[in-house]
Amino acid sequence: MARSFSVDNAHNTAGREGPLPLTSASRAMRSPVSRRKFLRGVSLSGALIRIGLPPLEAMFNPNGTAYAATRSGKVAETPIPSRFVFWFNGNGIPERFWIPEETGPNYALTPCLTPLVDFRNDVHILSGLDNPAARRPGPGNDHHRSMSGIVSGTSFTGRGAGGASIDQVIAAKIGGDTRFRSLQIGVCQESHGESIQRNLSWAGYERALPPEMIPHNLFDRIFGVKEQSWVDRKQSVLDAVRDDFRDIQPTLGKQDQQRVEEHLASVRDLERSIATLPPQNAKVQEPEIGGDDKDYPRIAKIQSDLLAHALASRQTNVASYMLTKCQSLVRLPWLGYTSLRHHDYTHNHADSPEAQRIMRDICRWHVEEFAYLLAKLKSIPEGDGTLLDHCCLLYVHEHAEANPHKNNGLVAIVAGHTKQLVTGTHSKVAGTLGDLYLSLANNVMGAGIEGFSTADRPLEGLT
């Protein structure tokens, strides 16, 4: 039975939840609702608050294949937009535990990929990709050069990436129709201090777009402006939209009422989750000061929930998600590994069975968090399918084998079903990251870009 949510009790932190009166549940006809509809309100300081609605039946044509809106007395249909998520994990992988031996649909899930067991038909495993920009002579170390090549296909300048990252290239073409052209999200904070190591998204030459790593701040950005009562989580943002919610409720059919109630309940759940985070999670700290005791799996799930809200309510169509930093220095107490930092494990007797098992467990955790986001997107109905059906997610690592900083034979995961992406298989490919990006940007996301650095030709077999 689906949970219902009473917005009148939104501020009660005791967690009382009861059924919201369904005053129009018996309506057989649904009234059209704009896909751009927000629940709006005014905060105590007079600032505008808006909470995006989830995909509702009343927003779509009868077949659920396109958004429908009435303009000048005529019904106009708008295709359901494709969303793009660029997901990054720092350092490399243990290839023997990550890359499947078999190609095609009957490949065996490796130890690192086991969290994807329920999503085999939603993902396409790629191996054999090349990052030629990382091998060009120039300033910096292997991590600097690899990161610049991965995000932008350009050489490291000495201060940052030499061009726009792929998410920003796509956002420049398709991001203008949403509240946020793109969102940048991060989780683990620990890394070396240079800009190329801390940032995944780049607007252009040496123009970093820092990820938001604090759940409190990301919540306030998506749902409203910061107020002290919300910083302390003593009140709910739902208090501000109570009147607008009451106005829209009678116009919705029973199914849509239930979806809105579940949506608002999940917003309240997020508020409570953020409220119970320890105080040190509300700020960015240097590793030696306070970074080692953060519960990053918990933070990652909150950040993924917030991203799913933003995508579902059409506040953005493009996002980047930096789970760990380039040359990540995070410790991993939830895995039982605290004697060294992530980067140190990649070089400490790296070829020994013990070190390879440690890297296996770390990289499996990366995939676990990715699988969590896939499950969230797959749980949200949209039109005639789910939100995942209208997404393309790209999962990449900084290197292939971690210890030698290997920049050929790279792995990637393409997930989602927008534009009939090929899924349920493992492919060994001969091409560059630029070839992959060009294919996804044009053939999947419809960005219509003329080219991408290090791209010779679009990678085949993705759609």
C-alpha cells in the first residue's frame, strides 16, 4: 500500500503520516497538467519556493508517449526528453575482477559487476576504450592528464581541462529548456587539492564547475532557497507550498494524486535523512581534519535520491555525478579498509592477491552506488515506461588497471533505454572515449555536435 502524505503535517518531525483526503478520487476524467508545473510558495523571508511535480498521467497524451499541452485550443505534443548523467569514479580498476571474459549477451557478471545482477537488461558493458589525450606530452602527472582526457578529450593545461567536458557539451545543446542547464553532484571529498582532481564538469578551457558535495546545499538548491529553519531542519519546505498543493489536488485523477503524495512523502524523507546526518557532513573538510569518518554510502544515496527528483520533475536534463575524486584519497571504513587511502591501495603491492581483493571490493562499491541510482530511476513511472527508459547514463573510471595508470583498454557502462540504446550485453570495442562520446551526444542525446576531441568516428553498436 502506497504511503500518503499530509502537507498540513509537513513540519512535524515526529514523522506522523496519515492519508491525505482524496477529494476528487471518484473523478473519471483527468484535467491536463503542464509538464512545467511546480508547486509554488513563499518562504518566511519572502523568497520563492518551488517543488517540481513527478511525471503524471495528466501530463501525457493518451498513449503516454509524449507530453501533451493545449495551446490556442489545440493539443500540441512534445516528445519526452532524454536525460544524460555522466558518472565518474577515481583511480583505476582490477581488470581481472571487473572486465567480463565473454562478450555478447551471455557474459558472466564479474565480482565487481555483481551489483548489476537485477539490471543486466538495462546496461551495456564496454571494454577496450582508449584515452589518447592522456598520453600526450605536457604538464602534470598521469592522473592530471588522464582526467583531462576523460572529461574533455583534451590535454591537461597545467591548471585544468583544456576544453568543455562531455556533459557540458551536451548541456549546451539540450539544457536550455529546463530550470538548471545542468547539475554537478559529488560525494567523497578527499583528494589532492588541484582543480583537475576535484572537478568533473568543465564549461570550457580551465573553467571548472565544482560539484555540490553537501546534501543540505543540494536539497536547498533543488527545492528552495536556504533559510535558517530549513538549515536546522525544524520546518519543511512543504509548509511553503501547502496552499498550492490544495489547489491542484482536486484537478488530478486518483492515480496522479497517489503519485504526488508519494513524491511529497519522499521529499520529506529526504529532509529527515539530511537532518540526521552528523554535523561534519554539512561542510567540506580537508582529509586530515574530518574527512575520514564520513558515511559516504549514506551520502551517496541521498545525493542519488536528489538527482532522481531533479530529473523526474524536469528541473534538469543533464547532470554529472562524481562519486570519488580523481586520484581519490578516501578511506573506506564501511568496507573495513582504513589503514590506507584509496589511491595508496592501488600502488601498495598492487599485484598481490590481497591488494587485488581490496581493489575488487572498492570497485564493487562503486557499482553498488551506481546500481542504487538505476533502481531509483527505474522505480519512477514516466509516460508509457519509467524514468530510466528516458535516460542515458555513462559510467567511467579514471584508468583501466590502476597501478600502472593504464589509459588504454578502459571500461565504461552505458545504462538506460532512451533512443533504443543497446543493453544486456558486453562489447569489446576498438575506439576512443571521444568516439563513444560523439555517438552518445548525437545518436542518443540528439545534441548535433560537429565533433569531439579524440573522436575519429562514432562508435557503432550502441543503438
